[in-house]
Amino acid sequence: MLLHDTRLALRSLKRNPILSLLMIVTIAVGIAASMIAMTVYSARAGHPIPWKEDKLFAVTMDTRDEGPPPPGLPLRNYEYPPFTLGYQDAMAVYRSDIPRRSVVMYRTGQLVMPERANIKPFYVPVRVTTADFFAMFDVPFRYGGGWPRAADTTAEPVVVISKYLNDKLFGGVNSLGREITLGGRQFKIIGVLDAWMPHPRFYDLSGGGFDLPEDAFVPFEWVRAGKMFPQSISCVRRTSRVVNFESLFTEECLWLQSWVELADSAAHARFQDYVDNYVRDQKQRGRMPRPLNNRIVNVSTWLDMNNVVGDDTRMQVIVAVAFLVVCVLNTVGLILAKFLSAAPIAGLRRALGATRLDIVRQHLTEVVIMGLIGGALGLILSFGGLRLLHALIFSRGLETSDNPARLTLAQSFTHMDFSMLLLAVVLSVLTGILAGIYPAWRIGRLAPATFLKTQ
Amino acid sequence: MIEMNNISKVFRTDVVETHALRAFSLRVEPGEFVAITGHSGSGKTTFLNVAGLLEEFDGGTYHLEGQDVSRLSDNERSRIRNEKIGFIFQGFNLIPDLNIYDNVDAPLHYRRMPAAERHKRITAALERVGLSSRMKHLPSQLSGGQQQRAAIARAICGSPRVILADEPTGNLDTTMSEQIMELLQSINAGGTTILMVTHNPELAQRAHRQVHIVDGRIDQIHHFGTVQRASAAAGASA
Ligand SMILES: Nc1ncnc2c1ncn2[C@@H]1O[C@H](COP(=O)(O)OP(=O)(O)OP(=O)(O)O)[C@@H](O)[C@H]1O
Ligand SMILES: [Mg+2]
């Protein structure tokens, strides 16, 4: 039956090649637009570490002043506490022994002085972090590993470097035990990472979420020992201001990310209590005037709160799907006209014993096949569109970087994986059904005698 | 075979109501060859469409082989059309982009018949109408008479109980008409009931009966012969 319907459908498509092509192209353009928008969307909407969804939690506290938001601040989700912590509060979180692992950290930029004369000094992004970072985020190592917790408090001069930095400085060989000069100080390499690109870079979303991890990681106490200034600071009191390095520790300014790994929901509840109690205590001391609003959230919620996907990306999907719907509606008229022009044959088939369902199915098959051809063409178009998008937008700035991971990152936004191909097939069939269901139903419902007379 | 009592059929459009059939009663015996005549617009096609379950009617009763068809669902009506009725039209109504073989196959296909059985029936039917050598031709590659013979092959391949032919010779010249008429008569001789609309009085006289319709009613019935088994019964409003 399916084979028969398919044969009839192909024959019918060949009968009006121009009209068929027109409809197929219309569908293809609609599907291409949707596929492009959805590919970019899915690249942004992915979960970077799903296997730790119920273990990893970002810690936030509402340390803001009372009253309305200061002018100029985006009002979106003003109910969320700030996404970073001040030094005192982050340390309070870190002191709790409820979490299995706990990380306090920030991003800085430091100058690397290469030993080889042919490489000029260059800045690398550096993460100053407590020891649990690597185990907590399942960071893959190529050589060596991280540092013990004790190294955090003593500012041990050890460093973990990225694959890129190891490739650049040491040609990719095992560089454990060698030294690099970072911010004017010597650090001993104790670990070299493998390729690692959490997507989005959820643990620190201050740069928008889609950037590479840092190239060097040093123990937390280097914040003081190395006076490594954070890349981004926001002060939550109108009176707070960072005037010198010490202000980081005394003013109400936020610059630290805090993450915990909790064993189970009971631990989460206990930890929430711990943070709430800490904030209550601070309130007694005249800090944190707002109502309790400490959110200890898993990665999904965290990404959502940070709007990582972005309103633009969401909007593009909506617009693209709306466009596809317009394309479908457009073809509905053409399909109906085409079906009606062949109605006498449908009537004849009814006279010969075809049921309504036979007629509906036969016509619907034709449109679904058209949808599939349109989908295939749409896929080709969207491959082209994504390449263009890559060339025009995502590959910007790639020429100035010698880090191949940048290209991988850029390509990830326009890469169609298997699930997207599957989605394209589903979308094509759905488009065919949507475009064809009404015309097919109309043809199936017409009384057979009415067409026979017109022959 | 066919038993219609007081059938009425009204076509309603925005402006007019047309009473295409009024108090139409007719009984057709199995194996009968009935010619339907009447002026244009008198309701001949409407009668055939009602008889062939292509059109519903508004009043009266219709029994086809003893079965009350007014209560049937659309699917059941399709199945009866498929299994019991063969249609032949003035305009041949072959599917233009199917070859003759596939055209004849269409009703068998809707009967979900196995391929081997279908093949046997199609070749036999085409043999019967003398088109064995034209199976792969498209309708447009055949003459009018050949097309009508293909249509007859399509009508008979499912071994229907009744064939409804609406001016089957209307588009053909006398020689071709004669061929078609002979074919229909031989089919009828095999026991298949035939109802044929025609404007040709000579052809009408070769049927067992001629039913003349005027204005949606049976006006006169002429008897020219009888079926071996049963005798033709009179309609109501003769
Ligand atoms: N679908 C329809 N809608 C409205 N009126 C119709 C319809 N079909 C038929 N009629 C009307 O019903 C009447 C009978 O039509 P019918 O087609 O049965 O005539 P006929 O006897 O077959 O004529 P002809 O010899 O010209 O084929 C006509 O007046 C016609 O205009
Ligand atoms: Mg007529």
C-alpha cells in the first residue's frame, strides 16, 4: 500500500514538475531557516555536565542593598541574587564541611614569560582556584594532576596548564616538573590538561558562557601572594569601591565563583540551612538587608538563571519556525489547487472502490514525500547557511589566535550533529503532514459523483 | 437485483432546487439488460449515480441484492462499489498517466487482491476486450473505441454483479459503438446485469427493456425481450 501510494505520489509530482518544484523549494527554505536557528540554539542549550546534574551546585547569596535596582541595570530577573560572592562570604561557604567538594575561584589574566627566545611574552587567562576544581568538574588530565588542598593556604608555586599552553611552550611533550614564569613568578608544572571544552563554560559565565577554559590554574592563596587581580568585579553597595588591592577583601564587592559538590538532597538541605544561618548571622551584624534569598542551584537552573541560551537565540528559533509555518500555509493553497485540479481522478478512484481513507492517504503521502524532498534540499541549504554563518560571525577573530580549540569552539555553534539530522527528518514529515492534511481531507470528503460529471 | 421504491433526489444550490428524481421506482432482475433513455437533464445520470452508490438519495428505499443501502457507511458503500458494481462512462475516464494494465488494476488494487490473482484477472479481461497487445500503452495512445474497451475491461475484471454504463457509446462513431454494444451484450449474456444510459434508440431496442425517464420520473417502459431466468417486472409509474 505504501509502495503503491509512493508510486502514485511520484507520478503526480512529475505531472506538474514546475509547481512541485516551487512547493518543494518553499518547504526547503522554511526548513533550512528552522534548522539553522535550531542548530545554533541547540549549541547554546546543551548541558555541559549532565552526569553531575544532582551533585553540582552553584552558591549565591543576596548581598545587595535594599531598594529598587540602580538605574541602568537590566531589570531581567532582578529577583535573582548576584552570581558571584565577596571574599568574606565565599570563605564562609568554603569553611563548611557539608559539601564533599568545594571550590572558590576567580579568573585573572597574567603575563607568561617563555624561556624560548623566539616566543614573545603573552597574556594568558588564569584561574585562581581551590584544589577541588579538577575533581569536581571532571577535568581531564594528559599528564600529572592537581594540587592537594593544603597547597591552597600556603600559596605553593605549582601550576596546571592547558593542552594549548603545553603545546605552545613545550611542543606538547610531557612538561611535568618544568617551570614557567607567570606574573613574574616561577611556577612548577604539576599537571597538563587534555583537550577540555565545557560548553557552555558553566563554572564561570561572566564572559557570556561561550569561551575556552583558562590556560593556567594556580592555588587559591595566590590571590594575595601574587596580587592577582580578578578580571571582573562588581560592587553591590553604592558606597563600595575598589581603590587598591586590599579593597577586594574589605569592600562589599563580588568577584568569586563558589561551587559545591553535595552527596545527596539531604546534604543539599543541610547546606542550604548552613548558608541561610550564615546570612541570618550577617544580618544581625547589619549586612545583607534584603530578605533571605540564597540560591544553591544545579547546573541546569544555573544556566537558566544566567540566560545562557539568550533571548536572541530563542527569538531566532521562534521567528524561523513562524517562517516555516508561513511557508507551509503558502503551500497549502498550492497543494489544494493541485489536488482539486486532479479531483476527477480522485472521484474516479472513489467510484472504483477507493475509500475516503485510501484517497486521503494517497494524497497525504504525496505531500509527505514532497516534505521529505524539501527537507533534504533544506538540509543542503542549511549546511550552506551554517557555513556562511560561521564565516560571517563565529569565525571572527580566529585569525589572531594560534589556539586550535578556538576554531573547534567557533565551529560548535554551526555544527549539525546526528540528532539535528533526525530533527530535520521529523520536521520534514511534520511539515508534509501539516501542509497536506487539509487538502487531502478536502479531496477525501468531496462526494465522488461531483467530479465524475466534470470529466 | 436492484429495487428502488419512491426514490427522490433533490439538488439544492443557493438559487434553485432541482428535483432530479421524483417518486422513482424501478425493479431490475438479475441478468437483465436495461436501457435508460430520456432528454438531457431528465435525471438519467442521477439515477445511475444513485444506483451505483456514488450519490445519496433524499427519500424512498433502495435495496441492492436485497441489502438496504441507505444505512451503509461510506466505507461499506466503497466496498460494494468495488466488489459488485462496474462503471463505464461516456468520457472513458481512464487515468491518463497510468498504462492500460495499471488502469484495469485500479479496482482490484482497492480490493487488496494478491498480485498473482490480479494479474490473471487483468490479462483475462484485456483478452476479452481484445487489448492484450496494448497493455503497456497509455490511454492517450489509444483510439476512443480502444479506450472504451479498456474501460470495459476495468469494469468487468472484478466480476461485478451489475455494470452501470452512462452513454458508453456517446463519444464514438457507429462502427465503434457497434463493437462496444456487442461486447456489452456478450458480457450480459454471461449473467452480468447491465444498466445503460443511451440516446441511441436502436441500441436501446437491443436491451431487454427500455426505461424512458422524463423529468426525474419513469415515463414509459418498453419490453423487447426477457432474461432466460427471470421476467422483467414493471416499474411503478408506467
Ligand atoms: N450536482 C448537481 N447540482 C445541482 N444540480 C444537478 C447536479 N447534478 C445534476 N443536477 C441537475 O439534475 C438534473 C438531472 O441531471 P442529470 O445529470 O441526471 O441529467 P441527464 O439525464 O444525465 O442529462 P444528460 O443526458 O445531459 O447527461 C438536471 O437538471 C441537472 O441540472
Ligand atoms: Mg447524463
